[in-house]
Amino acid sequence: MLLYQFHDILPGSSITRVYDESVDRYQTLLAEVEQLIRANLTQRGAFVIHNLSGFDREEWLMLADTPMRVAVPAFGYRVIDEAVAAVLPDIIAQPQRLENDLLRVDFNTQGHIVALVDKQAGRSLLQPDTVGNRLAVYDDICGNCWDIDITYRQREPDCFALVDTTAYQEGAAAVVEQHYRYGHSTLTQKISLLPGSKRLTFETRVDWHESDKMLRTAFAVNVLSERVSCDIQFGKIQRSARVNNVYDAAQFEICAHKWIDYSQPDYGVALLNDSKYGHYAKDGVLDLNLLRSQRYPGRTLTPASTVFPTRCSRTAVMKWWDWLTGKRICSTIRCEYALARRGSQRRAARRLSPVTRRISAWRR
């Protein structure tokens, strides 16, 4: 697997042949891993829920189309003989609002988030006169996959236009589903919120037909910090969140693997994701690079009928704690690795949250 995470494969700067071969090999590796999972998971009872992480977990699952709140010990499993519907807490799903007992999210008629309120802390999380999750399309004029023009933010971007919005409850989750269009491209986004959670999840699917464009989303958060914390391979690194010199200015695009975090001593906001690594993080803005469509070096990758990415999940987490407590790591694991489920029925179990990565973490 490490061979197919060669440094040009992950950022998208390899030639077409590399991706054709790596995707084919990933499918083979994925089939082998899933076969091993099926062979080694405990098989007894109607449903067996495995927790592959090192801490106890209690989460909402769908078992045989029945929402249940399931607790599973660290590195353990739980056998459920029969799916019994749990009493669902009150939750609001409206085209312009998602709300549970801890968090309220308001949308405007363009689909942007205009209010993100932590009800428990009594905090408004967006900076005044800003919107969150605006799907901005910038001109990407650098000419290749390796570089990003440092001046791109000086030009006003285009935006995906909202076509329609629907709201519904999916098991225990409140969901707003938005459909957008830009040029020849379409985008569908499911934004979901579970009871008792401060985690707002975005699942994005794009049918992309543009060239020399860059799609980004951003949140200008109401948190005071001179530094931003970024997840890296073996821990985290802090970078400047201000522009005080040429070195800070050069960090207009930075990398973070699973999360990026703005924190002050008593509060913080983090953006978690499962497959994107490029970020802009200055003056309270958390900005995620969702995709680019450069034509070099993969000249045959000009997006005439490209669907990219097939799926991208990201999560905004509002938190009371500092990353030193370790709860940031737990939240990341919950986002990245779902509880492994096995049931005697074909459609046995699925997680309510749209983030469904587990051991097959490389599948995009």
C-alpha cells in the first residue's frame, strides 16, 4: 500500500498511467483486506459490533433499518440479538436549520451557513458578517499540479449556485441535502447532525467538468489564536495563523492529514476530513482545498467527464477541551474509522453518520 502512496499520488500530481495502475491495485488490496475482516470478525448473534479503536465508544447505528444507540468497549465487541428501536431525542431538520440539544446551524437562501451556535457554551462560532461553507471556485492559473498561485485569494471567486434543498431525518440524524450547479458541473452535499453531538458532518459528491479551477470551502471561526495545529504522520505541528513576515506569508497553503485545529485556552474549533490535505489557515479562517483540475502533468486528465471526488467527507467539531487532553485524537478516530459491523442479514447495519471509513482507509 505504501508504494501507491508515493508522494506524487496523494496530491494529484502524477501522470494518468500512475492513477490507472494505483486505483486498480487499491481495489485488489481492498478486496483482500475486506475478506480478512469478514474471516476474523466474531460471528454469533444477529449483529456483532466491533470497536477497533483503543477507547470505549457509544454511537448511533442503523441495525436492520432500526436506529439504536450502541456502546462498545475498547478493542472489544458487542453482540446484539435483536434490533430494538431507541427513543429518539428531539432534533430539528429544516431546509434552513439543523438543531440538536447542543448545536444550532442556520442556512441562508444560497445554502451558506450564516449562524453556527454552540448552545451549551453560549457562543456564536462564526466571525461577524461572514458565512461558512461557501463553495468557492477560484481561477487556478499556476499551470501545473505542483504549485498554487500565491495571489489566488486576491481575485473574487465564483461560487456554486444552490438549485434546491431538502431536509429530512435519517434514523437519528437530522439532514439537510443541498444540490448545486456551477458551469457544467454539479455538486450534492449532505450536512448531518446527530443528537448529543457537536460534530457537524458534510458529505460532498461532485460531478466535475471544469479545467484550471480550484474548489474550496471555508469557515471564519470566532476563536483567538496565534497558532493553528495541524495533524501530521506521527503527531501534530503548530504553524503561524498570522502574516507577520515573509515566512508566514509563504504558508498560504499548508498541509494537514486528518484535522486542522484553532484553539484558545478554553475553546476551539477543528475541521476533520477523510481525504483532503491542503488548507489555508490565517486570522481565524479554516479553509479546505476540495479539488483542483490542472491539466499538467496528466494532460489526458482534462475533465471532460470526470467525477471527482467520488466522495469527500469532512467534519466541523466544536470543542470545550484543548488538544492536550487527547480528545482531539478520539474525535479524529471516530470520524475516520466507523465501528465495524457484521450481521446475519445482508443489509445488516450501517452507521448513521456518512463518514464510513474503517480499515480500508485509503479508499477514496
